[in-house]
Amino acid sequence: MIKKKILIIGAGPAGIGCALRLLEKGFQDFLIIEKNDYAGGLATTFTDENGFLWDIGGHVQFSHYKYFDDAMERSLGKDGWYHHQRESWVWIHDRFVPYPFQNNIHRLDPEIAQECMDTIKSRDLTAIPQNFKEWLTTQFGKKLCEIFMHPYNYKVWAYDSSKLLHNWVSERVAPIDEKVIEENLKLKRDQVSWGPNATFQFPKNGGTGAIWKSLASEIPKENIRYNQKLTSVDLKSKVITLDNGESLEFENLFSTMPLDQLCFLSKDIPDELNKMAKDFKHSSTHVVGIGVKGKLSPELKSKCWMYFPEDNCPFYRTTVFSNYSPNNVPSSEYYSLMTETSSSSDKIVNTEKLVEETIQGLKNTKLIPEDAHIVSQFYYSTEYGYPTPFLKRDEYLKEIIPFLEKHSVFSRGRFGAWKYEISNQDHTFMQGVEWSNFILDGVKEETFSI
């Protein structure tokens, strides 16, 4: 039986970050097990038969860490990036409104805008919210929630927001500034720049996947196996079994697979923890890409992505993917729109009709003309798209994570940590880096905590 001091499950950003830091520190007694035949996980890019590139959703590159920035520069070089000023918009009431939506309600019909303003002023800020839905109402007022916040968040999360925590919000939701909103309303002034991704970068060639292909190539071939899947973990004997029947022994296991699945595959885990794992909520992501021959409309020429709260389309977000890089399409004769639709046990999607419904939705929202010359249709779905911050998430994590760690099993990454608020590429990469620092040198992890 092969024994490694460290086994890494998954070659996504977290697994790659872990491996690269181990190598950087001169440690080579590790092995990555990756179920796919490629690295990158959800940060992967596909090229369809017509030459259009598609990411698994609207990934953009921005960072909270210099270490991550340096890795990005190393992956593609200084000149391997386009740099963009973010332009995000909301399509609502048959018009575009700049995001953050609440700062630009002057674009709505006057009576609706005024009602939004009135209910913002009448908020009860002393109320203590018990869930995300109550938090939204407290923060944004009844009318804003009615027309945008509640329907949009249902489309994104695929669960009613009353089933979600609210303590994950942090920098993910633009806050209310009553004075700014009122002034914008009076002056009919747009305000569009907000948040950590007000500017972002994107690869000139190869999409988001090019980053992780490049970084994965720095890992020696003997330290990574593709097309192999974990089927069980024996916590007592510290042995994993793969789908080819092989067993591997470890001293420490760094897992980036979904935490609930890790629990289900782990022998000797207490029944109460497995019951918790069965209650974990997540949403699935369905990406539909539409390649069009023709010129992009003037209205879309500078837009990055757009949000869609209404029921005239199945998707909650559309990215003008050809705006990120001209090399995402075969030539300048074409443009591409990439949509994201969520689903869950609470929000069922008819996948057989989704492409058709998406195309109609793009027409309904005036993103493509009725006679658009569609030359490419791409569809990709992933069961685990977003880790849902369900109401008992933190309570369950405080039980499951310490138990696993007592058995030298460490769950990190987008679905390993199950924390949406630290699930961007920079966060997950750094979870791997910081865990390596911890396991080798005892340095406390900064990004992940429970």
C-alpha cells in the first residue's frame, strides 16, 4: 500500500494552492487525487465545437491577497491579462438600472422610485433579523425587496431567503446609504462603482481555465493523478479507497470535495454527524452559452454582467463573455452571452427545455434580437454550484469540522469549507496555501475558521 504524508482530494484552486505551497517549502511527500481529466474544478473553461470559449459561470479575477496576485502573474505573465472596469446592471421593468440597484432607483418610474425611498426611510433598524429574508427587509425596505431583493435572491440561491443565514453577507451585498440614494434620486445621477471587484482582470487567452492549467503544470506528474475518484475514507486506519480499488494511506488528508459527500464516504463517522450532513443545502448551476454571428448591440458594448430578478427569463445572471476577451469567440464577427440558472430541490429546472427557454429569455430581455443568427449553443451543469448558507450551517460546521480534524482530515475549499463568503478563487486558493503553512509550520490559518 502506498503511503503519503499528505493526500489532497481535488485539483481545483484550493488543491493547487495547497500543492504549490508544499513544493515551495520543499515538501514533496504528497499526492493529489482528481476525479476529472483536467485541473481547475469549477474554475475550468471549455471550448465548444464552434470555437467559442465558456467558463463554468461568470468568474472574474480580483484579489484580497498579494500571494494570490503573484501566483496569477506567474500563471499567465504580466501581459496575459485584460483589465476591466466593472459594469454590472439590473434588467428590470423593461430597462437597465446600474448596480448597486438601490443606489440607482431614479431609473425606475417616479412613483415606484419614491415608494422605494419611502420604505427605505421607514425601515426599523432596531429589528433583529433571524434569517436573510428578514435582514434584507430590514436593510433595504419593503418595496426594494418586493421588486428586486427577494425575487433575485430566490433565483440565485434556489431557496427562499428565509431559509438562509445572513451573517455571511459582508462585502457580498452593497449596503444602504440613505443620503446617497436620496441625492441620486434628486439629481437623477448614476452610481455604479462599488465592491472589491469594481475592477477586475481576465485572461487574454484560454478563459479562466488557462490560469489553473498553467499552475497545475508546475506540479510534478508523479504528484498528481487524474481520472481517479475517492470512494471511501477509513478514519481510524487513515486509508482512502479509490474507484479503481486501490487503497492509499495518509498522515493528513486535505479534502476539497463537498463536505456532505466527504461525510457520507467516511467510515466510523457518528450517526448524528451524518444526519447533519444530509441537511446541508446547495444549489446546482446550469450554464447556457449562446454564440451569435453579428454585431453586439451598442447597449451591451461596455457591459460586463447583468442581473435578472423577473420571471421573463430562467437565468439570474448573464455575462457578455466576448467583452471579457475577444479571444473567447472565434473572430470579431461573433459575440457570446453566457447565462447562469440555479436549481435545487426547492427550485426545479427542466433541463431538457432550458436552452430553448434561455434563448427566449434573452429575447424577452432584449439581449439578442428576435432574428439573432445563433451559431452556437453550449450547455453545462454542475450539481454542486453554490454552497448555500443554510440556517444551521455554522452550528453544523462546528460539530463536523473538529471531528474530522481529530482524525487528520481537513475539509477546505469552496464546498469543503461550505462558506460562500470565502468561495472565490482567491479565497479557495489561499485556503490551500494557508493550510500548508499550518500543517508544516503551525501557522494559524487566516481565511478559514469556524
